[in-house]
Amino acid sequence: MTESMQNKYLALQEFIVDARSNLGDNEWGYIVGGAETETSQRRNRMAIEKLALRPRVLNDVSKVDCSTNLFGKRTPLPVLLCPIGGLESFDPEGAVSVARGAGAFGVPMMLSSVSKRPLAEVADTLETSAKATGSEAERSSVILQLYARENAAGIDATVDRCIDNGATTFCVTVDSAVYSRRERDIVARYKKPWRAVGEGDAAYFQAALNWQDIKRIRQRFPGKLILKGIATAEDAAIAADHGIDYIYVSNHGGRQLDHALGTMDMLKEIAPEVRKNNPDTKLLVDGGFCRGTDVVKALALGAEAVGLGRMMCLALAASGSDGIVRMLELLEIELAATLALLGITSVAEIGPQHIQDSEALPFGHSLSAAFPLLKDFSYD
Ligand SMILES: Cc1cc2nc3c(=O)[nH]c(=O)nc-3n(C[C@H](O)[C@H](O)[C@H](O)COP(=O)(O)O)c2cc1C
């Protein structure tokens, strides 16, 4: 990373400030908003906040390693970049910029099926960027995330395209049977260009998606399959029975069903069931993750990695692909410090012994809990 980037961003909160000044009101509202009362979104952060860490002392922590294995590759952090639609609202090159950042740092990224940039182009970009910096990411580090908005033949064609592109992992989002009501966008009359595809037949197929489709996709795709948006132990059990490799615990960043649980509370329900009945099934989680301590808490509850949604969008809007790399560097610095202060030297050592229930401090918007020093900052 260039020296100027290192000097420009010394703390994660600085991305929020720059993103706000670079974005128009509509694009800002599109990132920071959630569904209806935004309760699910606030609960995401609250569920993270109300866990406290339990430090151990007087262990040699002079060398700390934040890297881990994820989707069969070594990555410097237990983190993936979430699938995001409408990335061009934050950076003219959209997913291509994200791929440049993900490849340079070496983390996997998910590509939304509503992305304007094709999978092959994004995968090529990530591979080139990874080679230039010597990271271990490869073209298969781009994971296509599907919104099933076509009939079975259309979905199967997408699966085949991924296989042809060398994909070893594929993701289906299952928490979006219908569009939620995001009132920031609605009252601003903000019409998102990519939304048009969700009307007519597409809306029908999206709502009709069911376990039979998942069974068919499972039979067709030979690699690892992720279901994104599992929220209960009941559905996690059905997913595991369908041979799903990764249960991705998510409420879409509080952007779909309002008044759901925070995802860390969902993980508390889901992880013990999965560990008991399907120990080979892995867990991912997202929703409100912004800081190194957040990552530790998720791993302590049994997740393999956490997804960064808004934090990634804000870093991208602040400073493009370099912003993403610098954001990940700062997250790594925070995570390394947290591990050392917990008395451990690797993410593999994180366990339930490192967390306990506590209370969340009162806060307004979910981002103000993660970045309280921005107290004069408006998320409206
Ligand atoms: C602007 C924006 C666009 C999103 N687009 C998609 C998408 O296309 N597909 C999807 O599965 N999830 C989408 N999500 C949800 C994210 O993948 C992720 O689940 C969520 O952002 C995680 O919560 P966080 O933003 O608090 O980190 C989007 C989220 C945001 C903020």
C-alpha cells in the first residue's frame, strides 16, 4: 500500500467521513439504510456490542498471525467481501474495483448476480491483482452470488457458467423472496437502475424459489455451495440435510425482514445445532461487522469468517480499490491487537472461552456504535 494511503487513513472511522463527503444523499442512504424501522440493522450491531471479551495475560504474544484457511486458500484475515448490488453508485468501476482490492489483499469476494460486470472480467481482474502483489487469491476467489430471478433453465445456465469459469464455490441468497421496503430510498424517490430486473417474471421466480431448487442446484454444482440468509436452527438443519457446505447466517444487513434478531444472536442459536448434528457444515456470518473485535466475537461463536458489507462499500466510496486494501490493513491491525490482548497468537485459538454475555451501550444508528468518536456525524 502506498505511503500516502497509509497516512490518509489511520483509523477505520476515517473511511466513513470520506465516503459521506464523496456520495450524494441517495447513494449514502442506499448504503447506510435498512428495511422499515431499521430494527434488524440496529440489532445486528447490538448483538455484537453486547458480547464482552475475556482477556488472558502473561502469554508470549510477540508474534501474532491473523491468517486462516477459507474456501481452500490461505487468506490474511478471516473475512470475505459481501455481494453488493449497485456498486457503480460508489465507484465507477464497481465490482472490478472491488476485485482489484480483494486480489491485492488476498481475501475472497462475492459477486452479486445483479452486478454490471461479468464474472469472467471480475475474476480476471482479481487474479491479475493477486499476482501483482503475491497474494494467494486466485480467480476462484470470486464467488458468484445468485438472486434466483429466472426459471430452472436460466438458473442452471448460471451454474454452468460458473463451473466453466473455474468456480469452486457458489452462493445462493435465500432471504430475499420479495423486496423489502427501504424507506430511506422510498421517501427519497430513489429509483435504482438495477432494480428493474426484479419486476414481472423475475419477481415471480424470486418468490417461488424453494428447497427443490436448492436440491437441483446442489446436484448440478460439484464445488462448495453456500446458502446466504439462513436465520434459524430449523432452516440450518434443512440446509445441512441438502448437502450445503456453508450456512451463511445473515439478515441481509437488516435490509430485508425488519424486526429480525441480530445475526450474532442467530449464530448463538444455529452454531450449537450445526456442531452437534452436522459438524462438517461450516458457518459464515455478516451483519454490522466493522472492527477487529467484531471478528473475534464471530469466530468465538463458531463462524469460520465474517462478511463485510457496508464497511466495504464505505471504503470503496472513500478511496476506491486502494481504500478497500487500506480498510483491510487497518482491520488486520485491529484484529492482531485484539488477539494479543486476549493472550493468543492465531485465529485458530479463538474459542468460546474468549467471550461472555454483557450489555450493549445505548446508541442510535448502527454505525455510531462501531465509530462513537464520530459523534457529530449524521447518518441521516
Ligand atoms: C448497498 C448494499 C447492497 C447489497 N446487495 C446485495 C446483493 O446484491 N446480494 C446479496 O446477497 N446481498 C446484498 N447485500 C447484503 C450484503 O451482502 C450483506 O449481507 C450485508 O451488507 C451485511 O451487513 P453489513 O452491511 O452490516 O456488513 C447488500 C448490502 C448493501 C449494504
